[in-house]
Amino acid sequence: MIISQHQHDLDTPTGVMRTYRYSPAITGNYPCLIFYSEIFQQTAPIARSAKILASHGFHVLVPEVFHELNPIGTVLGYDDDGKDKGNNDKWTKPLESHDSDTVALIEFAKTLEGCNGNVGAIGVCIGGHLAYRAALNGNIKSAFCLYATDIHSNTLPANSGNNSLELIKDIQGEIHFIFGKQDPHVPVEGRIKLYQACQQSGINFHWQEVNAQHAFMRDEGERYDAALAITMYQQAVALFNRTLS
């Protein structure tokens, strides 16, 4: 499916958030996906992933996840400087600000011409955490979380009692977790802790561990697994077609 590309500057309580939209070019009534990026914001690999998803019949919104902390249009490099800046942003922005970003994105999606009103979330790395965090909002019908960091450790800044893991029972939609067994950012102990929380909470979840490293979806660098990435796209599309159409 051929897609179109657009930019929107959305107002949020913490400032203007540049959001990139990829939509089917053919007129229709499509669901919307919020695609949360890595700490580097919308890099070329993230844009390519968004296009793949959009071409399957979704409006895909890619917000600048650290819009308060960087000039509009900032893209960090996959190098030490970019990693240091992105990690500093991650430890600076509170989860409550991510929550208000999600509300703005949902409100925008529901007014978007050609959207059926159903919204899902997908993300990679910290974006996987933010997709999980978005699923705490009852408007998110399903979420696909790829190697989500920091959920198990409750290490992102948040108000007391508002850490992501302790709110897991608030998830109403279906949520999928995918982790690489060779991912040092989410060690086996952390995966066990999150899995047990999922079981004890009674949420509707799917759990999958694959033989892969962190960032195996990113089509730049030595950790990319193209065959596995294709499988993940297929699984995500199947989830969203089933829950959002």
C-alpha cells in the first residue's frame, strides 16, 4: 500500500510536540498506531519501520519523545554523544509528561480524518516502555512492546506510586512483550519479575523471548536480525488488525 507523509505540531502541557504521521494514500477508515521511538527520536530506521507499518493499513504517529528537552526536529546519532544525550533525556523527563503526551496523541488520532477511532501503541527500547505506559490509558486497545527497558526496574523518574510496573493492573487492552534473550538491558531476572507481575495481575498479555540482542529491529548496526524483524512486523500487524479494525 502506498503511503503519504505529514508533520504535525501538537500542543501538550509541556510544550509543542513534533509528530510525524505516515498514512495510507488510499482514502479509507484506518486504525491509528502511536509508534514510540528509541532515545534517539525519529532516526532513519524508525522512519522506515513506521512506513512498513503504515503500508499495512494504519495511520502511524511518531512523536518526538523528548520534545521538551530538544529543538524541534532533533535526531540523535547512533554514537556515544547521541547515546549520552538520549540517556540523559531519559533520566530527566518524568513519566507523567510522557502520559500527557500520550493523551495529546490519542486526542489527535480521534480527530484525524480517515481514522476509525481505534488506537494502539508500539515501541522499541524506551519506546517499548512508553507503549506499555500508553496501555495504562484505557483508550489504548492493544500494545506491542519490543525489548522494553526500565519497566522491571522502576528506574524512570515518576511521582511516588506512579511507577509503571506497580500500575500494571490498569492495563485493559491486550499487550504483547517481546524480549531478546541476549539483551543486557533487560536481564533474565528483570524478565522474570515482569512476567510474574503479568501473571499475578491477570491482564491479557502475550510473552515471547527470542534469540536476539537489544535493538534487533534496528536496520543499522551489527545487532540487526532482518528475518526476526520481519516476523515481528507480521505479529504486530496481526495483533493490530485483530484488535483495532
